[in-house]
Amino acid sequence: MSSTSQKHRDFVAEPMGEKPVQCLAGIGDVLGERLKAKGFDKAYVVLGQFLILKKDEELFKEWLKDTCSANAKQSRDCFSCLKEWCDAFL
């Protein structure tokens, strides 16, 4: 089991609500601004895309790379964060 960041643990510990996109593990200010510019301003909007892609890791990571130029680690961290959140709350 790989270790997770504090940001990841904080995110998956509670309901998503209206959290901004930068609250997602792997998404900092730069990627957050890129996502916001494309309409993905809240974590739940990115979750929607994650669900549309049927929680498929490769499709989601490719989408994140294409949408905001996320690197492999950033996209992996974001995927893991959303997957764990879904496992806990859906």
C-alpha cells in the first residue's frame, strides 16, 4: 500500500460538499486554475467526470492530462483520492 498525503486523507475523511477543485490530492493552484478555466471549479464537477468515465483509471488519468496537463503522479494521486472517496461515500 502506497502512502497517501495529508491532503488525500483530509479529502476522503468527509463528504465532498462544495470543496474547491484544489482540495483534490494531486491538484494544486496551477492545475486548479487550468481546470477552473475549463469549467471544473469544484471537486464534485471532477467527480462527475470520474463517474462518467466509469471510474476507469487509465481513461481518467488521460482525461486529466489532456484537460490540465497533469503529470503521471498528479493524475495518479487525483484518481486514488476520488476512488477512495467513492468507496467510502457511494
